Amino acid sequence: MKFVASALAFLSVFSITAFAEDAPLTNYGTVLVVKVTNGTAQGNPVAEDRVFVRVFDHKQLTATLEGRVDSTGEAVFENVPAEEHTIAVAFARHGGMIYTSLPVGLTPSGDTHIAQIMVYDISEDNSKLSVGIHHFIIKAESDSVLITEYMQLNNPSDMAVISKEKDGQDLPVVLKILLPAGFANLRFLSYFEPAAVVVTKGGFYDTMATPPGDNHQAAFSYTLDIDSETMNIVKKISLPTSEFVLFSQLGPGKIMGLGSATGRMVMSDGTSDEYFNLSALNAGDTINFQVTGFNVIKSQRKSWIIMGVVFGITAVLAVGRASLKNKQPSSE
């Protein structure tokens, strides 16, 4: 679950922008109770927080409801339209942020249904954010390498974290992720909402609040063009990282510049990947390595990159502050 500042429209499948669009009501009789709880210790009261409910039947919006939390922490909606395949999703606005419930199935039986929403007070101190395990996975394609990064995001506080730093649209720069030069075809695989991400020349940043917890699984991928027999890849670290690991299955290709491989690991597809295990990293650390072994054949119309055998390159890297020698200032 993620939360978005009020300045930013929440453009997921349950778009907050559609709250104002009333849909025709179809059936009545069901009661929906939205229970709102503040997960921040000694946090601000939730009474009078606005609550919205969107009702879907066969994935079509059938009703939009609005109310406020009472002194008991509940917003009660009576005569909610419900048929056999009706789903309700509740949203609560607290401290300028939008929080959402899990979908709740509604039945036309007249029974009471409950939607739970956990909200948090907001902190602008994003210095407490860190990364646990960071997996860096690289795979060879016909004329590029595909890199996939998996990050375990940690917020040890009991508050939703944004940032004091704002961009040109007055949106918080919450998580800044730096990518190797020349990245292209950026795709977000988990955690990140594309509508809340701003892509820059040096990478991207997230404008959505990071919720409390130490196991938010974020993933994204991108490509780097192969234009020479040896590629130099520079990865800059933007958050303190406890473990950074690199798996390599290059066939005739090699990973250079990281010392000897730590070992090999059998992957789920049965392949055996070489991996490098380094230690913890500070924000601002830079990892430099080379990928070698490409045959590059250029024609006037196109560059063709061929590896003797094209296998997936999987890289997992754990890098330590003390052992890391190449460190450069972080920049976008």
C-alpha cells in the first residue's frame, strides 16, 4: 500500500479524480462500515477525516459515496447498492494524504460489511529511509542488456514519510533512484505507481509517501544499448543499503572490476549463475564494473551485437563500505 500527497492525483485503477463523478445507483440494502485507524503512536485523531467509497459491479463503477469519520473512528454507509458481483473500495484522507482499503465484496443480503483503512501521520524526514537487500540483475538481449533491480525499502518509523525537498510542481521528492548513463525503456514492476514517478536524465524519483515497514518490495527494469565489446556500467547508490548482490550468467561474457566472484548459485530455471557478494553501501557510493565479451558488427544501416551464446545475465551484488574503493558524489 502506498499513499499520495493531496497535490497529486492518485491515478491507479481506483482514481481519486473520479470521486466527483456520481454513477447511477442500482440496488440498495447493504450496510458498509469503514473503520479508520491511525497507525502512528499518539497520532492526530481521525474524527472528521473525509471518507470516499467507490462501488463496482463487474468492474464497472456503479456508485460513489462520501462521508466523514465519527468520534468512534467509523464512517457508516447505509443502503449501499449491491448485487452478486459488487466490490467496494474505501478511501480516507488524513493529513493531506489518501489511504485506501482492500476491496470488500458486498452482497445484497442486508448484512453489515466492514472495510479497514490504516492511516498515518506524515513525516518530512526522509533521511530515515534505507534499503535492505538490493538485487541487481542483468540479462543479455540481441543489441542491449536488460537490467532489473529489486530493492527492499525500509521505513523504521510509524509515520508515512515524504520529503521537505519539492520539485517544480511542488511535489515531494521522496525516493531518488539513480540509474546508469544511457538507460532506456524504464518499466516499473512493483511498488512504484508510474503516475507518481518523475523520470530524470539520471534516473527517477518517487513522489508518493513511503509507508511504515521494513519489507516494501520495489522492482523496475531498463535497458542499456551494447555499442562496444566492453561496456562500462556505473551504478550510483542513493539510499543507505545493507546488502547489494550481483548475479552473472553471461555465457562467453564476463563481469570485470569487482574482483573474484563469490560463488555460483542455481537459479529457478536450472541455470547456474556466478555472483559477487560485496558489503553495505552508503548513499553516494558508486559501483563501477565492466561487461566484456560482446562481438559488435557494424554496418552503415544498423549495429548488430552478437554474443557467442545469448544467456540471461543475472547479477546480485552485496557491496561493503569498507571494501568499496570507487566512490563518487551522487548526482542526477
